[in-house]
Amino acid sequence: MNTIGILNHVLGPVMRGPSSSHTGGAFHIASMARALAAGEVRRAVIAFDPKGSYARTFAQQGADRAFAMGFMGRALTDDTFFTALADAPRAGLDLRFVIRRLQRPDHPNAMEIEIGRPGAPTLLLEARSIGGGEVKITRLDGFPVSFNGAAFEILIEAGGDVVPDVRAALNADGGLMGEPAVVSAGERLALVARRSRTMDPEMRRAVEACVPDGGVLQSEPVYRVQTGFPLFTSAVELLRAAEANGWTLGRSALEYESGLLGMSREDVIAEILRRYAVMTAAAERGLDPGFSGMQLLTASAGSVFRAEAEGRLSARSPQARAAARALAVMHVNSAMGVVCAAPTGGSAGTIPGALITLAEERGLDRERIALALLAAGAIGLITAYRATFAAEVAGCQVEIGAAGAMAAAAIVDAVGGSARQGCDAAAIAYQNTMGSVCDLVAGMVEIPCHTRNAAAAASAFVCADLALGGYANPIPLDETIDAVYSVGRLMAPELRCTAKGGLAMAPSALALKPPRRWPRKS
């Protein structure tokens, strides 16, 4: 079982839109591949299966640019993102994308990658982007691995007889995480190991001396290194810990994250507030009357926000302001601006819309805002452990539906509700978005994603108030998430982020003619 972190996988990454699976995930995979190639990538061929999600959407959702940024060693948030494909040849990178049948198309976001390096054999990788920016390299040069970017992950081609010597060399500084494993590819054997820090030159020489005929490949982490163990992996375990210690939902999440990442509580709070600042900046930018840069939609968030302020809507309400702010963040996300995945790029507007509005309404201080965001993160953790954030696997219900559940829990926590009430509010939100499909029009995260974020942000207040007001939720959060995941797996592939069903096939949707490329910086 993978260990999930709030900062690593739930309220992050800080990325360019529009999709954490496609933009964020592609960047993470390319960054890990670049490290395995020791920073020397001269040629990269990325293959997608014709039945997968990437084959239909990789260009529209900026995955090609994200791959280029990762292979060139640039930050995803850098403005050269918009010129990355033109920059790649000038940087000596031959980058190609092909659509063909994969050997193991076992995930909608599966891919095969060939990496050409100067003076070295071609590296062969199989990888998948599994939702919310989380990734996994599943094969490396034919060997089965499970590299997830949360440690320094190492493959050493050698026989099992050298395990003791290699282990001793790898742990000379105490940085080895667990025992190295022996894996096979036909008659070839390799050791797979994880470390909390990189191998320095002396250690690498010592390891290479143990395997004079083998190669040593090391991937660098794309997340914060996880050195601890999860405090809980289910709502039942979370509530048991919260009630035993008198913790709120947000405090429970703070204890979890601090222990998992080996960070002080103060540092976790500071980092979560940094991400809140990214959310706030995106909301403010998207509300600008002059905002532009989307492909299908024209900006409307500022208009809705002003109409509420001027009393031109059905009622003055925080729900309408939350909806407008959620729209605003999604405007920025769709224009490939910088957002914080929460828990994904396609759902990046819901939590900011709700929490920024609640903070304004209630005058929340920074610590309460941070704990509310962490409360949202706790719900995301449980979702990630029990299900997925990938609409390609389970539909929109695990992206915007998950964000709505997380936002409802954040609201409960911010106004003083208990951990149990927060879990109930999240369950109610999930129960009322169950079955929602991912039918993005033209393969772009705009229609109906923007209005779904807006509706989820507004609905989060209602779900929170039901739990706070005394509604007795009969089906607990764990069982609700299990049901959501089961429903998602029953959906036809056309309803899971392939743009081949639902609204994407409506005549008006098919008549839209978006530009083929993103021609400029937005």
C-alpha cells in the first residue's frame, strides 16, 4: 500500500493547469525519468495506448509541454512552459509522442517511454499517472518496480548474492529505507532500494564496486520524502484517534502530516498557508474583468461576483461568492495558469472558493484557515487510500465530488465542528455527487468542469450545515467512499475522461471549434 501525504498528494502539487493527471503527472514522470538518465536526456519517445485518456487529451491538456519541462529540468510553474515545445529542440531534446498499442495498458493513463542518452543504452520505462499528480513508474528496463517519487529510488542490476554488500554500502549514512528487494526480468536480476537522501559520489563508487558489471540508476523524489508512517488510513481510524486525543479533524491531519514527513507542526502550517496563498492568488486573478486565455469559455467569474455584490442575483449569499471564486480559479487553471491541485487540477476551484469566502465571512485567522485546509486534506487522504482521484478511473465524482466533500469538512472544522461532524459532512457531499461522470467537452477542463466546481463550492456550505445542524448521517464516510469507487469502476470508459460520452457528445459540444494549440502565454 502506498503511503499518502496531504502536501504530497492531496493539497498539491502547485502546478500549471489544466489537469493534475495530465499536466502535473506528466511533469513528475518526466522529472523522474530525467534523474534516472542522470540529467542527460537527448531523445524521448512517449507512447500512449489508443484506448487510454492521454491519447485523446495529451495536447489539449498540455501534457506535451509538461513532459518537455520535466525532461529539460525546468520548474513546471516557469513561464517558459508556454514555449517549451519550441525550446526543446534548441535544448538538444528530440521529443516525440506516438499512439500505439501498449504491452500492458493496465491503466487509462499508462505510457511507455524510451529515453536516449549520450554514450549509454536506451532507458525503457513504463509509467502511469494515477490521479492528483501522483505517479508510478512500474517497469524500468524490463524490471518490475514501484517508484512513486517520494524517496530516492534506486535500481541496481546485479544478482541477489551481492545484497549484503550493496545494502551495507547504501546504508553507510543511515539513509536506507527498508530492505532492498530482488526483482527479475527473465534471467536478469536487480536490486531495488529506497533512500531518504541521495547517494553522494563516494557512496555511488562503493555501490558500483559491488556490481562492476551492473548499472546503477537513481530517481530523485518529486515530493517531500516520507520518512514516517501513517497515523490513520480510514475514517474509522481517524475518528478513533481524534476522539481519544480530543483532536479536531484539522488537528488530526496536522499530527498525521507532521509524523509522516518528519516536519514540525509549525512547518506544516507554514507550507499549507503557502498553498492557500497560491489558491487566493488564482481566485483574485480569475476575478479580473480583463481575464482571458481559455479555449472554449469566456471569463464570467468576475461578472457573477460583481452581480452578487450589487444585489442583482436571487439573494446575497456566501454561496454565490464561493461559486464565483471557484469559477475564477478554474478560469486560471484552464488558461494553464498556476494553481494548487485540490485534490486535482480539474477540481482546483472548489476548496478555494468555499474557504476564501468562509474566511471573509467569519474573519478567520491564519491558523484556523490552515487547520480547515488540513481538515479537507484528511478527507482527501481517506479517499486516496480507499479509492482514487483519477476521473479516468472513476469519473468526476472522485475529482470535483471529492473536492466538494473536502470543502464541506473544511467548513465544519473552521466553525468549530467535531471531527465526526466533518466526516459526516464529507459523506453527505459524496452521497449527493455519486455517479457523476467525467465528460469534458473537446477533451478540455472547461465544460462542464467550471460550473461543477462552482456548484460544489456552494453545496459544501449546505452539506456542512446539515451535519452541524443535527442531520444523522446513516452511512459513514468509509462505506460511502467505497460505494463511490464501486460506482466509478462500473462506468463505461466513454464516461471517464475520454471526451467520448455525456455532454462531450452533445451536438452543441461537437460544434465548438477550439484552437488546436495554445499559441501564447496567458
